[in-house]
Amino acid sequence: MSVPEADSLSDLEARIHRAVELVGQLRAERDAAIAERDAARNGAGAALSEMQKLRDEVEEMRGERKQVRVRIEKLLGQLDRLSES
């Protein structure tokens, strides 16, 4: 083998080595991105669940507030009748 062929073979080996390192790095970055995406999806799912829970709680409280309002209006009506008599 002549010197130029040996140099080109060394260059090829170095390029292949860099390519292998780059592929490994890209795979690690891909895996990290997938893990981050999955964590974000799980977080979003938990947030949606919490939001629905809070919506239900607000609706329940609105119903309770309406019941309290009706009861207070009845009591005020009874007080008005007492003061008129």
C-alpha cells in the first residue's frame, strides 16, 4: 500500500469514527427529547385532570351558592312579614 492510499484510508477511518460518535450522540439526544416529550404529555394530562376537577368544584359551589341565596331570600321575606305585623 502506498502512502497516499494509507492516508486516505486513515482519513476514511477517522470520518467513520466521527460518524459513529455523531450517531451515538444524536441517538442520546433523541432519547432525551422523547423522555422530555413524554414527561410533558404526562404533565399536561395531570393538568387537564386537575382543571376538570376544579371546574366540577366550581359548579358544585355555584349550586350551593344558589341554594344559600334562596334560603336567605326566604328568611328575609319572613323577617319582612314579621316587621309588617
